[in-house]
Amino acid sequence: PKTTKQGIRMKFEDCQRSREVGFVSSDPKFSVRPDGTVYAEQEVANLSETPVPRPRSPTPAPVPMLAEEPMQLGHLPPEERQRRGSSANGLRRQKRDWVIPPINVPENSRGPFPHMLVRIRSDQDKNDGIRYSITGAGADQPPSGIYNIDPISGNMFVTQPLDREEKASFHLRAHAVDMNGNQVENPVDLYIYVIDMNDNRPEFQNQVYNGSVAEGSKPGSSVMQVTATDSDDSTTANGMVRYRILSQIPETPISNMFTINSETGDIVTVAAGLDREKVSQYTVIVQATDMEGNNNFGLSNTATALICITDINDNPPELTVRTFSGEVPENKVNVVVTNLTVVDKDQPHSPNWNAVYRIVSGDPSGHFTIRTNPITNEGMLTVVKPVDFEMNRAFMLTVVVSNQAHLASGIQSSLQSTAGVTISVQDVNEPPVFPVNPKMIRFEEGVPAGTTLTVFSAQDPDHFIQQTVRYSKLSDPANWLKINRTNGQITTMALLDRESMYVKNNMYEATFLAFDNGSPQASGTGTLQIYLIDVNDNAPVLIPREAQICEHSRPNSKINITASDTDADPNVGPFVFELPTFPASIRRNWTISRLNGDYAQLRLRISYLEAGVYEIPVIVSDSGNPPLSNRSTIRIKVCPCDNNGDCSATGAVAAAGLGTGAIIAILICIIILLSIVLLFVVWMKRREKERQAKPLLIDPEDDVRDNILKYDEEGGGEEDQDYDLSQLQQPESLDHIITKPTGVRRVDERPVVAESQYPVRSNLPHPGDIGDFINDGLRAADNDPTAPPYDSLLVFDYEGSGSTAGSVSSLNSSSSGQQDYDYLNDWGPRFKKLADLYGGGDDD
């Protein structure tokens, strides 16, 4: 501005006169960069209404550069050094060397190119020929070719437009050598800074942002953050992005429900009234602009922010009606009585919407429960415990509905969350019930048939209906019982036996059926358990039934015996074992000694007993009252024993009851049988030899016995193949058959005559008619000339009439003279029958 230009220059001149290496400002309101550029650090009166910010980048502002006057390198006189220090080029000396200030080049320059940036000259250029060159990235290193220098004049050029976003600065080095390539000056650093231009729009990271905020949120609640970046220099206004909201859809309840932080992009609520049930989602268009949000000079871009309003439980569930009703049949479970409908404005299928039903009164016994339908959110009032019409004809329930989630703070339950339910119980025909089921009674076994055991009656729970109960037997495994059809009296039909296979653990079970005459008929079952008390009705049985013992009495020659009794205590052991008094030899040879209540020992009384099998009777008595006795027989084999007391092999045979004579007789019989077989074999061998030695009446070459005959010879040539094949062909007509003389018929041809009529069997014949039917069918088949001869003998040697062969009857044997047929007797057994027919001479 005009009001500040003179002041800046004055400060600049004051700093120049300080003769310092750098520039120092004496006024804290201003600062001076090393290149001599002055910046205002704070707002100064009469400068401008807008404060000038201080750049935070080392990139200096552009300064005028000499294009005509060369920059000298090396030693200069003091006057020239002072003049060059005050020039606009900003050259300054430091330890006898000249330092070239940074060179600022704006990006996106339109040219023309190459464009001269600066001229570099050495003070030794007047005497000797100097050659100049530059090195570094942008010159001889990638990206190469951006900068070059005239080696003779020292003019440095830029050859193309620059892009700060690709490379913001360059560091080059200038070199001066003589004609021989010797360095005449130290290399000089050249710093080139690309000045940023506002050539890039802000770019959002996403085109669509998704955020959420709970309904009913207070103003200032955070929603989301959007972010946009600008490729320009962020330390300048070109890269400083600011945000604002362009639009909000829908504009309900107001058009500016949200605001955005212009620097951070945070979106927050600015007004109350967010209600998901009214508006579930907002669409907000956000704009990002650089140049610190200046819409006149800045570049802009937009993005969409979708703000979802999340649900809170701010709407209590409400039942659609105040009273519900339903009906349920008695004695039924898992039956839905009625459906309770509810309305909830919160988000469906969420904890804020899902309904929970409770029965608060009217069902103290827990007959009902309410299950929630997960799809419709209805309450299904269900029977879980049977109801009895005779006990309760109706129920009045009070039902309360709530949500799975608690109501939001400050939200009260609705009066419509409570309703009444009226349930009517329907009466049905119930089956009769046995008051005691199962019923157990106790009786002694052996109760005779016709004994009344008990009355097993049932009651009809339908008190308000007059019905008759009848009884029948359902299960009676042993068929011992019967029940009175009218009153349920149980009577025996057979003797009750505790030892029966149908009695388990002294208990016999039978099942009976009670049914009424209602519509439909109902029936119930009852189980009768009869505990049978044991009586002593089974005598004990001796165990074991067979044993063996040595013929010589030894200490270990004894037999342990016991008894088995199917009765129960106290009608079993201890048992009493004793030998009978008759025959007397039993007690003379044997004795019994008691071991304990259930076991005894049987042993020989004498020192030796002949080997054999002995049957010893033993009387066994139980301990019943009165006791029962049983005369049992034990079969004892007495045998010779070895030193160990075990029966020997011969002893076992002797013990089996076979004496020495019997054994000898058996051996003689075996020898006789073997002799007979041997004699028969010898006789057969001899007869075979005689038959082979006797000569035959015929030539041995003509004997066909035991010879191999060939039947597969087919002749020797074509002359053997002159056959008449017409007999094997199917005739084209049946004239030759029809005209055939009477009495000549081939049984393998079907006659051309009317077929016989077979008898027809009725669908349901009487068993007595089967024989007649078979005889009629057989008679018809025998008389049917058209029937195929499947069961007849077929004639294949018929050659037709007019055979050239003579009659076989002309071959009569001569009747003159007597023929001797006695030689047939010498031909063997095969011709014996023939010899008997023709032989015999005058005896015939």
C-alpha cells in the first residue's frame, strides 16, 4: 500500500547503514529477511485493514534479479563491495566470498523459454578465458535439463515451466574453470525456490462420509469429521482449506440442524429436535475452499455427508386394545389362547422394539405364559399347565408389556402398556381316573380260582355330566384275573403262583381299562400290582444229580451235595439230607454227614466198592412250616483211581457199567465183521479174474465194449451231401395236409380243423367241483386234434407212401430145422434172460 511503502523503504535504508552482515530491524513490528525483504509482524496503523501474516516457510519472497549486471566472484575493492552490498541483487560478502541469495521462480510460468534467471561472472574473466557450468538435480542430474548456463557469458536459464507440487526447490552449484580445466573459483551454491501458485483444488478423502448421532442428542454433540487436503503450500493461503455446509436435506425441523468447524471439518449438532421416527437420515453437502475460504479467489470442492439418526428407546410399547379374550379346552397344553398385538415406533427388530410380556395377576398357579413372536412382536398367550373346567371355568389376567431395553432417560411408560385378558375354559369329556394308580394289594400264593381280590374302580371327573363307567381287562400276562364290567371287582380265574415266570420280585402286574359312554368316548388305564406272599409249596431238589468216586475209600473220596428250592425264605434252607432205610444196602455202603445248613457230604461207609454205576436215593427236606421233602436220586460212578485219586481210563469204562465179558463180546463182534468184509472183497476179485479169462464168442475187433466210438464223421465228399431239404422247410400251403389220407397224420403238424371247446371254470368254484373240473379238462385235451403234442411221442421216421424198401416181414427166419441156443449160457449174465427164453430144448 502507498501508506506503507515509504516506511518499509526507510527501515530498509536504516538497516543498510548499519553495515552489518545481516539485516536487523530496530522496530519489533517489522522483521527483515537475509535478502533484505521487510515483513510486518503485527498490525500497524495506517498500513492496511488486513494484517499481513508472516510466512512460516524458508521460501523467501521474490526479489529483483540482475540480468544485465554480472555477479562477480572472488575479491572486489571495498568501494565496489559497498556498492554491490546496497544493490537490489542482495549480494553480500562473507569472508572474502560472495554469496548468491536464493532465486525465486514462480511455478506454471508461461515463458517464453528459455528464461534467464541470473548472470554469474568471475573477476578473473577479464584476463583469462573462463568457462562456467552448473551441477545438481535439475541440471546434470534427474530431473535433468531444467536449468542450463551459457559457459562463456555465465547466463543461467530455466528451460520449462516448473511445478511446485512435483519439486519445491533446487540446489545447484556453479563452477568456474580456465581453458585448461583448472578451477579458478570455489564452487558457489545456488538455491532456487519455486513460488507456489493456487493451481490445485482441495480434495476430500471420500466422496461420501457416513456418520451417526443418537436421536434426542443435545446441541454440540459430535457427529462426524470430514477431511480435505490441498496439494498447494499449506503455509500459504493457497493451501489453507476452510469448510462450510452448503445444504441439508431434509430441512426438518430446521434447515441448520448441523454446523461444521471451518478449520477441522468436525460436524456437530447445533439444535435440538432430532427424532428418528420423523427423520431417520440427513444428507449434508459440505464444501471445502482454499485461500482460507475466500469464495472469490479460492478453489472449492464438495462431498456428501450421510448422517444416520440412531434409535433410542424413547417410545414405550402400547397394546392395541385394553381387553383381550380367548378360549381354551381343558386338559390341553401348548395351545395358543390369543395373540396380544402391540405397537412400538422404535426401530423394528431391535432391543428398543422387541416386546416382553408379563402376567402380573390372575394366574397364581402358573397355567399360562406369554411368548413373543420374533417376527410380528405379538404376544402369544399359551397354556403350559392343564386347566380344569370343573375347577376354573374362566380366568381374568392382567398383562404388562415392556421392551428388552430400558426406556431412555426421562421417558415414562404408557398407560396403554397394560391390558386385561379374559380366558374361557371349554368343557371336554375327560377319561375316568383311577384314584390310586398303581394300586398294590398283598395275597398269599396259591389263592384258588374264584377268589375276590379287590375292587379296582375309577371315577369320572366330569361332575356336571352324568355318565356310566365300564371296565375291561387290558393286560394280564398269566391270564389269572378277570374284572367285573360294572363295578370293577377283581376275581381270580386260576391259581396264583409266586414261582411263575410272569412274577418279578414277588410282584405280578395287570392293567385294566375304564371307559365312559360320553361323546366322544374317553378311557383311562389303571395298573393293579399283586404282591404274592410265598408259601411252602415247592419241595427241594438235590444238586448235583451225577458224581463219581473211587472204589477204594480214601480221605478225599467224598461228594458234596446241596439242594435247590424255588420258594423264598423261610421256606428254603437249612436243608436236611438223609438216606432212606430201604433198601438196607444204601445205609450199609453209604453215609451222609452235615457240613452246614445248605451243604452235606456223601461218602462210602465201606473200604471197597466194586466199580460200576450206582443210583443212591437221598431224602432232602426244607425248613418250611410244615416242611416239604423230596426223594432224589444221585447217579454215582464208582471207578478205579490212580495215585492222585482220579479215575483211570479202564476204570471209566468199567464205571460205565460194562464188565469184562461184555467187552470181550464186543471185540469178537468187531473181528467177525472185519472178516466178512475181507471175504467179500476176495470173492469179488476172483470173479473178476474168471470173467476176464473166459473167451468171447465174437471177434475181439468186433467187440464194442469199452471202446471209444466216433460219431462226428460227416462223410467224405459232396456226394454225401445230396439231401432233400424240402422236408425241413415250412410249407407254403396246407393242401397236402388237408388231402392226406385218413388215418395218416403227423403228430408234429397242427390239423386244420375246428378247435375243441374247453370247460370254463367259475370264479368261485365249490371245493367239491375241482375233481370234476380237472377230469373235464383232461378229457377235452385228449380229444383235441389241434393240441400240440408237448407231452406225446413225436414220430420223425415217416417217409411218406410209396417207399422203395420192401416189407420187413419178408425177413422171416427159417422155421426148418432146430436151432441150438445153448451157447447163450456161455455169454455171461447179460445174456442169461435170452438164454432162458430160447434155450431149454424139449423142456420149453
